[in-house]
Amino acid sequence: MSATTTYLELSESGGGAHKYYEVRVEDAEVTITYGRIGESGQVRTASFADHTKALKAAEKKIGEKVRKGYAPAVKGVRQRRPVSRRQIVSTTSSARQAPVLWRFASGAPAFGIFIGEDRAWVGNENGDVYTLTHDGTVTGRFGLPDSVKCIVADDFWIYAGCDDGKVYDLGAKVPRVAYEIAEDVDIYWLDIHDGVLGVSDRHGGVTVVDHEDEFQWSRPSHGDSAWMVRNSAEGVYHGHSGGVTHYSGRGDRVWHADTTGAVLFGWQERTEVFAGTSRGWVHRFAKSDGREGGAYRCDAAVFSCATSPDGEFVFAGDNQSSVYCFAANGTRLWKLATGCGSAYSMQYRDERLYLVTTDGSLACVDASPAAVRAAEQGQLPTRQDIKAGSINRVEATAEVEVVTHVETGEGVIVECTQEAGRVRVHVVSDGYDRSWGVQFPKNIRVPGARYVVSEVLTSASGSFYRARGEIKRIR
């Protein structure tokens, strides 16, 4: 009996989808191969009582995928999405060891970090995003389909940008797709402010999309390798090999500032932006006019930087596994070794410096003056080494719990409608402006369907709503 093969690819409008799903039926056996285009993927095989039952099982699987947006395709025509991953040739620092309080082994090189009021977030190259308390206790694990580029916060919302070109909302029990980035954009970094997403890319460009994931504007630069993008109410701050450029919210160039070396990382505070460079400098610029307010010299290329509130202290991580602290006036206060590789990213909070590193660690450094003085004399705290253990991985999904009844006050009801070729979402509960759109996960929208959402909050701009928390579909 000859074998039959059905090959599907995810072909959604707007780009960003790079997955395939192949079903092969031979005799009474069904073999399914799936994964990211350009990779070998995963293989699952199941046996059935006879060929007819195998065909029915295959048809069911194919139908499920078609309903989720997959379509028949020719294998090999569509190429894998371009991906650039940051590479650091990390060497061991000769400096004294930093006072690391605890270190969490995430299992793969880690790029994304965010430290909130009650939790730390770390995302790695395996697509794992872990949450931990500030004392290092692991509290959760999300599973994303591809390597995590970065983790960013936007008011109450936490997002993870991945190599598959999607940005996932991590604010509920399961990750949901919030944005999809065009297939020809090789993403370097992402940032979000009030629902507006900025994307910097390999060629030095910056692209901005709104809360509905609709293109707003794109600008090239006179440099390449744009590792810095920071969004704010004042617009976008974009760092690349030629320096830092500020664009208004409409995409108009406001100012440009040269840097000593290519920009490899960016940070922002309320009135200033900071750029770490390939030649060992951290530059400090005023957001208003780009005037340089300080420069901080490290001994090697700077791959990450951060500050304490309003830039009182400036921190940097180099490619030789060292971290630095400077006073605002440029005085170097200390240089210490991480003991766990070079920092891809970092964040300071409450006298602690959190690092994600080339060996996959999330490290918590005691950056208080007393702890640093003791470390410089060789007196270190006992470090706690933490592993994830067997904590369950909650996978990103387009599946939604279905309910038949919603109690009064249980949540806010929204409805999907088809408008000008796109599926929009509006609030139908009383007390809301029904003409406003709702920022809502892209991959669960079904025209005509209604959902109950934990919360719907007004955007900072006061022009649209944003869904927050758990989402259930109403039958």
C-alpha cells in the first residue's frame, strides 16, 4: 500500500509565521513531523488497527491544523526566518568576585530579564521563561516556541519577544501572541510603551507598530546592527553602529548623537538614555536634546548596562565576565567578576543587581556599599545555587477555555468583529466606550465570538483599551 503525505505551513497574513506540519500515512501507521521551517523538527508516530483508522486519525489532525491557519504548501519553497543571536566570546575576569547572593541555572544562554515588584523574569535560548521571587525561589515556567530575545514591561503587562518573530503576552496563566513581526525583519531588540512596539534590526533599521499590530512607520539609519531600541512617551531612542537617534512618536528625527564605538545595549530613565558600546564606553544622553551628560569607561566591550533610579549609579557588564559601578560624575566605584559568564542583560532594583549571562544564569548581586566593600576584601556571602527542578512548563497556545455562563461582575465581555479585512475587538459590557478598540491576543480572535476578560484597562494615551488577565470564550 503506497504512503500518502500532507505537508502544511502556517501562512497567516502579516507575516511572522514559520512553522510546518507534515502528516504521513503508511499502512496502519501515522507519522507526524512538525517544527520551525528550516529545522528537522520533532517526530511522533502512532499505530492503528488498520489503514482506514490511520487515515481518519490523520484527517483529524490535518483538520485541526487547517482550522488554526495552516495551509497546503510545497516543502522547501518557503525559507526559514532570518535569525541573529547575540554572540559573546566570554573570557574569565581577573577581578575579585562579586557578592552573588544566589544564582539560578536556566538551562541555556539567557538574554531576557525583567525585575518587577514581586518577581524576577528570565528567558533563555530554549524558549523557557522562568519566574522567581527576589530571594530566588522558582515560581513558574512558560514555554515559548523559540529562543527568547528579550523581556520587556509595559505598565502592568510583561512581554517576551522571540526568534519566531512573535511577541508573547505573559500576563495570564498561558502565553498569548500579542504582536507578529514581518518575516523579512531580522530582529535584534524590542521595546513597548503604551502598547506601541518598537523593533530594531540587523540592518540598523527601526520599525514601529501600534497596539493592533498595525505598521506605523519605519526608518533606516546610517549604521547597522541596531541592538538598542527604547520606547517612551517622547518617542523612540534607537542605537546602532553609528550612534543613538531619537525619533518622535510620528517617526520624525529629533536628534542624533555619535558614540565611541557601536551601540550594543541601551537603557533609559525618566529624562535620560544610556548606551553601552563596543569600545568599552557607556554614554549618557539627555532625552530632550541628545546632549551628553556623562561617559563611563570600562576595560572591554560593554554588552549590557543599567542604572539605579534617575541614574544616580551606572552599571555595566563587559565581555570579560566583569560588572562595573560608576558614580553619576563618571568615577569608577568598583569592578568585580560575575563568576558565571558575561552579562547579556541586567537590571538594578533595591540595592541588588540582577544579571542574565552567557552560561544561562540569572544571578542576583548584592550591590549595597557594605557588601561591595567586603567583596573587594575577599569576603563573600554564601551563594545559593538554584535549579528549576521538575516545575511544569506552560506552553503558549491558541486554545481558550469555553464557558456557557458568566456571572454578573465576573469580568468584562468583549466581542470580535470583522472590519475592513481585520478582526477587531470591542467591549460590549456597560460602562465602556464601544467605539474604542481593545488590545487583545491575535491568535485567539474569531469573528462573532464573545469573550470574558479579567480586566479591561484604559491605555495611557486614553484612546483604546487593553485586556489583562485570564480570557475565556463564551459559548
